[in-house]
Amino acid sequence: MLGQGKTPEQVVAIATRLAERSGRLLVTRVGADIFAAVKEHLPDATYHETARCITLDRRREAPVAGVAILCAGTSDLPVAEEAAVTAELMGCAVERVYDVGVAGIHRLLDYLPQLREARALVVVAGMEGALPSVVAGLVAVPVVAVPTSVGYGASFQGIAPLLTMLNTCAAGVAVVNIDNGFGAGYLAAVINRLAVSEKRD
Amino acid sequence: MLGQGKTPEQVVAIATRLAERSGRLLVTRVGADIFAAVKEHLPDATYHETARCITLDRRREAPVAGVAILCAGTSDLPVAEEAAVTAELMGCAVERVYDVGVAGIHRLLDYLPQLREARALVVVAGMEGALPSVVAGLVAVPVVAVPTSVGYGASFQGIAPLLTMLNTCAAGVAVVNIDNGFGAGYLAAVINRLAVSEKRD
Amino acid sequence: MLGQGKTPEQVVAIATRLAERSGRLLVTRVGADIFAAVKEHLPDATYHETARCITLDRRREAPVAGVAILCAGTSDLPVAEEAAVTAELMGCAVERVYDVGVAGIHRLLDYLPQLREARALVVVAGMEGALPSVVAGLVAVPVVAVPTSVGYGASFQGIAPLLTMLNTCAAGVAVVNIDNGFGAGYLAAVINRLAVSEKRD
Amino acid sequence: MLGQGKTPEQVVAIATRLAERSGRLLVTRVGADIFAAVKEHLPDATYHETARCITLDRRREAPVAGVAILCAGTSDLPVAEEAAVTAELMGCAVERVYDVGVAGIHRLLDYLPQLREARALVVVAGMEGALPSVVAGLVAVPVVAVPTSVGYGASFQGIAPLLTMLNTCAAGVAVVNIDNGFGAGYLAAVINRLAVSEKRD
Amino acid sequence: MLGQGKTPEQVVAIATRLAERSGRLLVTRVGADIFAAVKEHLPDATYHETARCITLDRRREAPVAGVAILCAGTSDLPVAEEAAVTAELMGCAVERVYDVGVAGIHRLLDYLPQLREARALVVVAGMEGALPSVVAGLVAVPVVAVPTSVGYGASFQGIAPLLTMLNTCAAGVAVVNIDNGFGAGYLAAVINRLAVSEKRD
Amino acid sequence: MLGQGKTPEQVVAIATRLAERSGRLLVTRVGADIFAAVKEHLPDATYHETARCITLDRRREAPVAGVAILCAGTSDLPVAEEAAVTAELMGCAVERVYDVGVAGIHRLLDYLPQLREARALVVVAGMEGALPSVVAGLVAVPVVAVPTSVGYGASFQGIAPLLTMLNTCAAGVAVVNIDNGFGAGYLAAVINRLAVSEKRD
Amino acid sequence: MLGQGKTPEQVVAIATRLAERSGRLLVTRVGADIFAAVKEHLPDATYHETARCITLDRRREAPVAGVAILCAGTSDLPVAEEAAVTAELMGCAVERVYDVGVAGIHRLLDYLPQLREARALVVVAGMEGALPSVVAGLVAVPVVAVPTSVGYGASFQGIAPLLTMLNTCAAGVAVVNIDNGFGAGYLAAVINRLAVSEKRD
Amino acid sequence: MLGQGKTPEQVVAIATRLAERSGRLLVTRVGADIFAAVKEHLPDATYHETARCITLDRRREAPVAGVAILCAGTSDLPVAEEAAVTAELMGCAVERVYDVGVAGIHRLLDYLPQLREARALVVVAGMEGALPSVVAGLVAVPVVAVPTSVGYGASFQGIAPLLTMLNTCAAGVAVVNIDNGFGAGYLAAVINRLAVSEKRD
């Protein structure tokens, strides 16, 4: 559930219903005040401060490796963590690579072994948004690109990285909405589990 | 290889090199004249008229089912076929569903059984671009959405369906560039084969 | 009267003049503070909290059925209610269908009987804005589409749903300004009453 | 059917099917060459040169008055006529007022008696797009506004009149896509017939 | 001087220097707090609340008639008054016509005699911005059009009326920046005085 | 009359009517072929090749000095000449200054004496559009700025110079539509004659 | 380091690490509160109030002349100073020319001797952004142009001057992001030192 | 001289004048037909087919190394070559690196030794435009970035790479207009010669 623009009462009402029905809960884009209200009714809920998400998971499943999430640092962390928390709630173990940027290409190359073990990558980038292209040139699995609204001037609240990602010269990249960490984490988890579930059959 | 904007000589030179090196070839966005030039050097190449693609595949692998491609009709066919031809060259059998639109929702519902057998869907749409959202609400696998530049007026050469798709309220959707049938077919094939390859292990 | 951007004094002055002249009053986009000021001079005025409107109706006419208003939920309610309150003040009984979205198409289909009884539909949608197209494919009466500024990222304060609606592939749809619930409710009421008034003749 | 972007063969195939099924046919945005092809299979089809439409109507119904269509002159005629032909095929008699502009307000005022007899107005305008607002201030029935791509410079292929119309200060106006004469004529006819059909009941 | 974005100290410093040098002063877009600071140093300065301007004029010249300023009402007043105060400081007597809009064309026609006495008109309009075209169709003198950022949704902070005005079908209209009442008042005064000064020669 | 988008027959019909009624004629944006058709019916008409205009003037009035038109050179000539021809037809003698640009400021300064004799200036500029600001800083009369669609890349068919001119830091500048030489020449002539007519009184 | 969007703790952590490693520090876009936190850990750091930067330089090198920075006044000072502080930290002596604008061209010409001594110029401008073109027409060295978000209306937060600068008719100009004083100062310093370092060899 | 939009006669007239005055000539964006006309008057002129430029250089100076030009391949060659030809005419020896892209980062790394010998780099890129950022992260000299209009869909004729480059996270990058190879080559040559000329002193 997108918590943004909802009152604490509205969030609590929907959250308790969702938690009961499915044993799982994800509320994105909420502050600590909303969490406090939810916590009263769902004491086993957890708040993820950087991701600004509430989660709850009453099912007990072992996480499945296969999702890696990359970004360039401090400013993109909230979106990257929203993606990570989403994928984790959907049963994935997430490899976080949070200090790589296109202007320091050698650091990215150092991570190649980890990246090549993933079945799906989420690459989060603001400003120029070039990281997904460079990453997709190095791996053979799907790359879900997330532009962020971080930046100033001609980044136009995320339009610049959005366009960069849509125009990628690398194959295997698809894009979600600006700041949509949830959508990217969800899609990466779906791809990862698709492979795993067939494996198990 | 993107054939658009290249001379016949340039296409022939790159195409013969690619065919030799990998035993496979895909040239997108070329007319029959370019194909004639390629055919002289690569007699086993094939031209796909609607898709405006040249392919060649000297490997002999049985296609793997799991990719479905949807669009609303005549105008979106070139992009849908570019996606289909790409996925086929990458070893996938493609289910084509080419007459479904959001203003005739019942026809789409009739195809549900076929859609639910796919591991990855490509949904192509111009003008309003709402089809991927409706489809993603009906299936549980990744949907790769492709906006097309078909339309007039406020479709702005594909900006309208691009924005619709990026703003989808359905989870599991990611978007590629306007008219980028190749990118969508490639990504769907990667997702499909990822699952299959693990299954085989 | 659009209350937004006016001082309480300005609203009170215009409101009392309008109420006297026509026996009816509609002030849109005002907070409870403005209502308090109006209430002092017009004690029979009513405040609609979700719609953020003040109304007053000294005429006593039986409402005429024929207008239905649809939206997908919590975030679009203020605009949908602005439309509903407007149509009601103009003498229409309004059918509210507030929990239907394109990613859950079956719920919408459940409402078909109600929708087919209306003479005019107002369909409110943010983000991707695809609901009016789907609805117009199911009915044969005019659909007034209202894009909302709800959303984030590439919704661009309502540009995305606005473009979606303008590019609709369904016939019988016309569009009003972003968030213009008033305009949509007014137009639906005019269409409804046009039919009814002739009937009575 | 939108003829634009279809081959003569495609148009003929769809047109003959539609004509058989419903006894009526409308093909928009086609040249005389396409009409020649259609004429061979459907000898009772008619070509409207200014509107660039093909129509055929095997039903024999008396047209119902109630639709008026306005524009400022030569450049907007194709779109206005597309609207007129559409409304006529749907059984409406159309009042054409084709020489009124906002910079010559007195000529518009001369037409007031005719305008006030209509149940629905289509107002077509390019460049500044102000005509619908002025007209809607003079009548009490729905105004369907159609921006046209006619103009140059900052008209941006119809964006300028589109924005003008969406921002109208007059109530009772709704907007369709740039150059969408068909959509406007269809909607006006639906509104007109809605009133008439109830009257007849 | 544009006061916006300057500290009280900066405004006072520049204002006192300007007042001394020329005996006249105009500071636009300032609040009452800045005026308080200026008043301490320039006790003969005046604050215009609606226009949000400070003026001072130590020269004693009789104002010259010839400038009229039009707008549609409450929301556009600050910009209209900024234009009026500017033209007055430049020695013009200003005719204010502040309650005319394109959706109520008859009220505008009532003012024709006054409008036809002016040598230059400033027409201020937000939302759809159609007023300058209608006015220019009624007079034979220059019309300076000022779009305002008032409005919501697809007015895009004044882009809609700006485009409307640039695309005017009426001759004799030129446009200044969004909300630039100063520029319009200045230009109208220059045109008015140009005529008058020659007359006196 | 704007000739663009009209057939030779339409132009001839309107042109002969206008010439008869007023003894004057201006048709803008027409090629030599249209002129040939007009010439047959109006043998005293003249074609201005660079301006792409047809004029005819059966009244015999001495031209009045006071309008100067500036541009940077070859590419902007058609628009500058459209302005010049328009002002001349309206009875003004035009001073042409066609080789001045902001990157060669000294050449502009050499023309100062001529510029300061004008009552109204038309300044035409493409690409960066900075010339009107520089010119307006040097004179005390109205400057009508005309952006042109000349250029490439980020000039966006005239949006760049249009924005530059709207944002001018110089007072006394107003802007007309991109490439609208007619509008600028008309306005400059109106301003010039306004002054002259009063002088004569 | 871009301080904007970082917490005091984050800035302090990165700043102390940078200062230790390189003996130099630059933090841009921070307020006095962040400086207070940094000062506790780095007592030899300096705060530049107008530039909103923190600097620290433990190396002792004589500054090298060759960089000049120009802007039009009060509103552009923060960006100009960010450029100046950056260039100074990189070892350049900076010539500040902060009161020149295109509407007062003579003042600019007075500075020609100083400008012609520089090896690289940074020209900062908001609103119309024409200053870099005029300056580049007067010198033969690289001009780094910085658009600022200062302005209102059609300046669109810096888009207007950005487009002006990209479309410059003067050779030798390159552009950085809106408000990117750091980038411009850095580039000018690199160019200046490139020349100097070779000279010393 | 920009040849685009000029007639052969206009180009010949300006070209012969320039060649005589300075002994050098550069005409950009011209076809072979224009060259044929120029060749008749200036037999020592040369045509560069890929760059679409005419050059002539009667001075005999040894070229100075220090400029490198990079792009990703076939589509960007015309712009890259326009830059190269410009820098060569200005006395520079140019290192061409024309097969490097961000999706194949290892190939770029192979060129590092050559890149690090340059004093100024021109990096040309279309579509996503990420190459300048990656390159600037690897060198310490100025990078002049040139976006190209090559691409389709959301590249929007070069807006996508333009925004990417303006938002670069790498220091030392400045941007010129879309497709402006001349401007980039000119600027790189100025920077290169600045260093060299001081060295010689």
C-alpha cells in the first residue's frame, strides 16, 4: 500500500485488514508517526527508517538469494531501500551495492563477481541516470532501472535520469516510474522467484 | 543491430561479421532494399516485412514456450512483431494476441487462459497506453510495456502511452523506450530463459 | 465560485450576494476556516469536508437520478466528491462508485448494471488515468473524464492521466481540466437535465 | 474507423465487414485513392472531400436537429467537417456556423438565435483556441471543444488551443484530442439523441 | 527595482540611492515588512497593498490620460495593479476595468466607449488567457497582454494563457512575461507618452 | 491574410475581395505560384520574394518615418522582411538594420544614431534571441521582439529565443509569436502612426 | 561534496575523511547550522555565507591569476560566489565582475581590459541568460556559462537561460547545469591550471 | 560559417570573402552540391563527406597534438567529424576514438593511455548520453560533451543526452548544443592552444 497522502486512520484501517488477510504487509512512504499508529494495532510490524516503509511478515519462509540492488550513495538510499525492503518481504535475500557510480567505474568493476550471481538487478540512479546502462553491459540478466528525483537544475525532478534509462544502449533494461523503489523491488522479486519456483518443480 | 540510419554497405559489413561470429543475426528497422543487399552476402537470411527485421539463425534449437505478446491491432503490429521476431531469435516460442484493447475488455478476458501460461508478457500500446495495466492486473508474471508512437494530437509521438505505462497502478510492469519492440522482446526472452535454464539444471 | 486564492472576506462578500440572487451557492476549494466565516452570514450553508465545498440550496426540488461518478479510491475522493456535490446542487441524484480501478477489472464489471442506468458518467482518475477508456467501452452514454494531480514521479501533477484521457480509444469521452471536479459534475448534470427536461415536455 | 496509417487493402477489408454488420460505415482521415478502392467494393459509399471521410448509411432514418458546429474559417474546416459528417451519420441534422472568431465578436453574436436552439455544440478552434469559452458563456448546453493543430510557432501543433480549452473559465465545456473531429461529433450526437430518445419514450 | 529575493537591507540601500538620483522610485513584489524598512529612510514613500509595490514621486507632473488596464477579477488584481501603479508613476492616468471576462462578453461590450479613448491597453488574464484577443478585436490601439500564473491544473503556472496570447488571431497584440505587470505598465506608458510628447511639440 | 495552408483559389477569392473593399492587400507566407494566380486577377499586386508576401496599395500616401527593423543576418531575413513589408503597407518608411548580432556588439553600437530616431523598433532574432534585450538597453522607445524558428538542436523551433525575449531584463520590450513578422510590423506601425496622427492634429 | 540533502552527521563524517585524505575540503550548498557542526571537528574550516560553502585548505600554495567571474548582480551572487570559492580552492586568484548586464552594455565594455587578461571566464546569468554570448564576442578564451534558477514566469527555474546559452551564436562557450557554480568554477580552474602548468615545465 | 539554410550563391559569396580575408575557411552542414559551387571559386577547398564540411587552409602551420574526440560509432560520426575537422583547421592534431560506448566499458578502458595524453576531450553521444560522465571520471582535463539528435522515441531529438550531460556527476564537463560538433571542436582547440601558446612563451 502507498501510504503517502493517507491519514493515520486510513493507513491503520487498510493495514490491519491486509495483515489479517494475507499475513504480510507493506506500507511505503510513511513517517514514524504513522508507524506509531500502526504499531498499536499490529505490534509485530517493523519500521524501516531509510526506506520509510512498514513491513510485517507472519509467514516464515527462508529467503531466496538472487536479487542485487545498486545505487551511487547517500541521496538514492531511500529509493534503493524501498526496493530492498519490498524484495525481502517477497522472500528474496538482497545483495546491496550502494557506493558505485559511473564516474568511478573501477569500483563498480570490483563488484562484478557479486553482480554476476544475481538473477535480477535493481539499479537506482538520479541526476544523469547512467548506471543501469553500464551495469547492463556487464551482466546477462534483467536490469530494472529506477530514476530518482534527487538532483537539481536540469534533472527536473527525475526526468533526466528517466530519459537516460529509457534510451539505454544496453539490452535487458526496463524502467519503472521515478522514485518507484517498490515497483522495481517487486518486479525483481517476481523474476527471481519465477526461476526458483520452476527449479523446485 | 539497429539498421535505421545506416547505409546498405554499413549494414552488410556489420551483418556478415555478426553472422560469422555468432551464427545469429538480427537487424531491426530496415526496408526491403537493405534486405536485398544483405541477402546477396547471407543467402540464408530472412526478411520479416511487418516487423521490418532481418534475421538469420544457424543454430538449431527447439523454441521454448513462455512469451506472449499483446497489442490492440493494425497500427501497433510493426512494434509487436519486432518484439516477437526478437524473442523467437532468442529461442522462444511466442504466443501472439493482437486484437485486444481496453475499450473492449471482454475480448481480453477471453484470452486469460493463454496469458496465464506465459512466464513473461510484452504488451504493446499506443495512444492511451492503458493495456499493460489492465493485463498486469490479470496475471502474476512480469509485463514489459512498450509505448508506440502511433496516434495523433496529444499522443505526442508516444509520450502519452509512455507516461501512462510509467504511472501504472499495477505491480509487475516495467517500461522500455517508445517503439522499442526489440528491447521488450529481448527482455521477455531473457526472463523466460532464466526460468527455463534453471529448470534444466 | 472558486474559493481558492480568495480571502475569507472576499468569499463572504461574493457568497452572500450569490445566495441572495439565486437561492443557491457553491464555493469550491475552501477550508473549514472559510466555512466558519461564511456560516456566520449564511447559517443555512453546509460544508462538505472531503469535497472541500460549501453549498446552500434554498429551492426545494426533488433530485433527478441519472449521474454516476466513479473513481479508484482514497486519493481521488476530493475531486470525485467535488463533482458529486456540484451535480447534487444542480438537482441530480448521484450514484457513487468509488472503489474501481483498471488493475482489478472484475470489480468494475460487477457494477455494470448501475452504470448502465446513468445518462452521464463522471470518471475521475490519477496516475495512469485509464479508467475512463475502460468504462466508456462498457456504456453508451457520455463519459466526462477528470484527471487528478494525485501521484508522483512521471504523473507530473496530472499531465499523465490528462494525456491518457485525451488519447482514449473509446468514443464518447470528453475531458476537463486536471482536478476540475466542479466542471465535470456541472457538465454531467447539464447532460442529465437536458434529457429529463425534454422528457417532461 | 481511423483510416490514417492503414493500407487500402486493410481499409477495404475492415470497411466491407463493418458495412455488412451494421449497415453503416465511417472511415476518417483517408484520401481519394483509398476511397476509390473502397468504392469498388461498396458502390453506395460517399466521399467527403473537406472532411476526408468515407461514409455509407443503408438505414433510412430522418435526421434529428440539435447539433451545431462552429469554427473560425478555412483552416479549421477539415476538423469541423469531420465532426459534422460523424454527427450526421449518427442521425443528427447539423447547423454549420463556420465564420466566427473571437476577434470579431459581433459576428458571433448575430448567430445567437441559431446557437440557442441546439442541444449540443461542437466548437473547433486552432491557434489561441478561445472560441469555446466565449460560446459557452452565451449558451446553456454542453460545448464539446476541439483544438486543431493548425497554426505555427507557439501553437505547438495544437497544444496552445488544447490548454486554452482545458483552462476555460466557462462552465459546460469538455475537450477532446487535438484534431479529433470524430470524437466531438460522436459525443455531440450522443448527447443530442439521449434527449431525443427520452422525449420519444 | 524587482524587490523579490532581496533582503530589506538590500532594498533600502538601492531604493534610497534611486530616490535621490531620480526623484522617483518603484519597488515591485515586496511585502509590508520591506515597506516598513524603506519608510524609515524615505518617509514620503507609499505602499500599494494589492500591487505589492512601493512608490515615491517627488516630481509634480499632471498625469496624462490614455492608458486602460483590464482584467477579469479578484485573482488577477495584483498583476493588474502592478501595471497600473507603474504606469501612474510614469505620469499616466489609468482607467481600470477590472470585471470583464470572455465568458460574459456583454459586460465587456458595455465598456467599449472607455476602451476606445485609450492610446494603449494592458490586458491581464490567467487560466485561458483569451481576453486580449477579444479586446484587440474591438480597438485599434496597441494591446499589451500579460498572462498570470493564477489557476490550477493545465494552466501550468501561466503557460496556458501565455501560449493563448502569443497565438492570438487579433493584430496589435504583444506579450510580456507571466505576471510581469511592471513590464506591461511600463510599455503602455511609453507608448502613451510617445504620442503625447509629439503632440506637445 | 495568412496565405499558408490555403489553396491558390482560396487566396485569389479572398484577395480580390479585400483589394476591392479597402484598396490595400497583404498576403503573407505564399510562394511565387500563388502570386502568379493572384497577379492574373490583380495585375497591380507586387510579390516580395524574401518576405514571401504579396502586397497591393491603391491609396497614395507618403510614408512616415519612425520604424526600424533589426536582425542578425541571412537566416532571419524572411521574418524581418515580412515585418518590413507589413509596416510599409501601413504607411511607414522602414529603416533596415540587418547585420547586427550580440556577439559583435560594436557593430550594433555604430548604428545607435539611426536607432534613436525611431519611434518603434522591431528586433528579430533566432537561436539565443538576445538582441532585443541589448537593443532595448540602448533606446527609450518600444521594442517589439520576434523570435524565429531558425536554428537547430536546443533552439526547439524558436522556443529558446521566445523564452529569452519573455525574460528580458530590459524594460520596454514585448513579444509576438515565433516567426510572426506580420504581427510585429503591424504593431510597430500602429505605435508609430499613433504618435504621428496626434502630432498632426 | 554537495551538502544539499545530507544531514549534519553525514556531512561531518564525509568532510573529516576528505580533509584528512587530501588536506582540502569543499562542501557546497550548506547553511550555517551545518558549518557549526563541521567547525567542531575541523576548526580551521571557513564558511562562505553568500556562496553557502565550507572550505578548508591546509596546503599553502600561491594563487595563480587567470580566472574571471561575471554576473549581473544581487540575485546571481550565490552561484557566482560558489564558482569563485571553488576556483580559489583549486589555486586560482579570481577577478570578480559582478555588476554587468546586457541591458547596460557600456558598463561591460569598461571592464574589457580585465576580461582580456583571463585565461577562462565563468559567466553567470539568470532570466534571459544573454550575458555569456555578449562576453564571448569580446574575448578569445573559453567561457563557461552558468544559467541560474533566479527569475519568475517564463524563466521556468532556469530553463530559459539554459536554452539561451546552449544556442549561443558566439564560439567558445560551453554550459553547465542550472545553478552549478561548482562545476563552472572547477572547469575554469582546470583550464587555467592546464596553461600554467605547461608554462612552468 | 553555418552552411545550413543558405543558398549556394550565399555560401559562395561569404566563403570567398572569408577565405580572402583570413586564409582559412570552414563551412559546416553543407552537401556535395554546395561544395561543387564553392570549388569553382576556391579550387583549393576540400570537402569532408562524413563531417559535411568544406575547409580551406592557406596558412602552413604544424598541427599541435592535444585534442581527442570520442564517440560510440556509426550514428554519431557526422557530429564527431565536424568537431574533428574544426579542431584540425584550428591547428590541432586530433586523436579519434570512435568505437567506445558505456555498455562495453572494457573497450573504453583499453584507450586510457591515449586519453590521458590529451589536453581537451570532445565526447559525442546520442540516446542516453552517458559517455562523457564515464570518460570524465577517468581523466583530469576538460571534457566538452556534445549530445546528438540521433535516436528515436524518448531521445526527443537529443533532449535525453543533453539532460544526461548537464546532470553529469563528474566534474570537468561542459556541454554545447545538440549536434554542435563545431562548437565543441572549437572550444577544445582553444583550450589546447591556450596551454601550448603559454608553453612557447
